[in-house]
Amino acid sequence: MPTPDVIRVTNLKKSYENDGVLTPVLHGISFQVPRGQFMAIMGPSGSGKSTLMHILGFLDRATSGTYLFEGKDVSTFDEEQLAEFRGERIGFIFQAFNLLPRTSVLENVMLPLLYSNISKTEREQLAHQAIASVGLTHRAENLSNQLSGGERQRVAIARALVRNPAVIFADEPTGNLDSVSGGQVMEILQNLNEKQGHSIVLVTHETYTSEHAERILRIKDGLLQSDEVVKNRRSATENILLK
């Protein structure tokens, strides 16, 4: 039976050492993310929110504390297990898109499946399904550098979706987009959460973007400052009109 919490962290701490100098970044953060929730993490530059996301996404390790992912203690994972979970259970969406240039939309979306034990035919089918879910079927054969910024981010979302991950992490996904394109991207993420049940963790400094989430964690100086439910969750259309 699957655990009700996809993520549970307890007293999570992170410090970096440079030339013998220890710099603490996270000072003991605790929270849980129920399966199927859309949660935003907010905080000023240097607050520790990016460090926290890197730990949650298996890109870094905590110095101390407990991190359970789908009920499994991440601290017991070796590098191979971390890489496996990162590839199969996590989807990433970045501000800079991180697409391969002069490579088709279909090929970009298929990338996470490249080293899986899935036939090429099935890889293409899964990629086409993910592309359709972000409304880009008509662009499947276009090269990524032929797309607008909003379309590139939608390709990045499709790539994150293609392995049906347990959690999608979105790091400032609208940071390089105009308000209309950004609203379209947030509408897609919201639909993925509300209609398909995907768990989403969004890192953002934009209040209007965070209000698409059900819940907002605010981080300041490496500490959890507040944990609040979004009472009046915005729709993407409202945000476009307000911008």
C-alpha cells in the first residue's frame, strides 16, 4: 500500500564546507507533502530554497535529518540508487528549459527513456502522449530552437512527464517567459495536478505564480518561516488578466 506522503522531511539540515569553513544553509526544516499535492516553496535569494529543492530532487544530500521519499529513507541510498530514483521517480522543469538545440521536440521528450528497457516504439508512444498533454502535437517534429520560449517550457514539462514520475519539481518555470506564456505554463501544471493527480513542488519568488499551488512554504535564512494553505487558488486566466 503506497504511503500517503510522497515526501516527508524531519529536522533537515545542510552545511557546506569550503577551506575548513563550515557554512550552514538549512537549519532544521520539517514538513511533508501528501501524494497529489501542488506545493510552492518561496523565499528570498539566499534563503535556502534552491538547496532544499536540490536535496528533495536527489541532486544533493542533507548533512543531517531524515528524508523519506515514498516511505524510503533516502540517506540509505548509494549513488546508483539515487540516480535510479532521480531518473524514474522525479521529473524536473528548469527556468532555462535545458533542451537539446537542433533536436526535435519528440527526441527531447524521449531523452529520459533513452536508457530504459523500453522498445523504441513504446518510447515514441509515451513521448507522443506527453507532448499531446501539453498541447504540442503539431510541433513534435520541429527542432527545439524553432520554438518560442513558452513552447520550449511546455516541451520541458512533457519531458518531465514522460516517465510518469512521483513528483514534478519546477524551479522558477516562468522566470524566462512573458506573462501570457507564463500563465499558459502554470495552467498546464495546475491541470496536471488537478485533473491527473500529479504531485508538484514549485520553487518561485513570484507571488502570483505561487498562488496556483494549494499550499505555500516560506523559507527564510534556512528556516521554515510559514506553512499556509492557499485559500483562493488562482487560475492561469486570472493571472494573465492581472499582469
